[in-house]
Amino acid sequence: MGKQIYDDNGCSVAYAMSIIGGKWKIAIIWKLMEKKLRYSELRAQLNGVTEGVLSSQLKELATDGVIKRITDNVVPLRVEYELTLQGRKLESALLEIEQWGAQKRTSTTSVL
């Protein structure tokens, strides 16, 4: 069976983070915001991710309805990943987080 979704007494943030949290899921979603990508393209763009971790993270995101796996019946088999409508709803939140991170990085750097 799949991973257990964490729900801390009905906290929606905890629930959402149990689905998209972790080192690689946000990075995967971020890459897929621009366009659909093949597994090999994602792996090349995510420095340091292992094949096993990428594969499991993609499966979990697909199971949770954040991304979808698209298979073309050509030889060799062509598999691409793209955000679902639910996954696309994360875009504005991630763009806000990006802006916050850029501001935080700038303010931290200028203090040092």
C-alpha cells in the first residue's frame, strides 16, 4: 500500500505538506510547471536525485493526483509527466514561495 497521508487534527497545511513535502517533490512540480517532461529530462534537471528516489516520488505524486503519467504507444515506449489540474493549482503558491525565498536570500546576504 502507499504512504500514509499525515493529517494533524484537520490541519490543511499539514495535509498538503504530507503530499508535496520533501526534498524532491517541490522540485519536480517546479520543473513540470513549464512543460511536460520525460523521466530522463527530469533526472537531468534535478541534480543529485537517484533513479529510485525520482521514480518513487513520481509514483507518489501521480497517486496523489498532482501529476499524471502520459504514455505514447510508440517504440521505444515514450513516457512523459505533466501536472494535473490539481497540480496546476499549486503554481501560484510556489511562485509566492519563490518570491519570498528571493527576498529572504537577498536580505540574508546583505546582512552578512
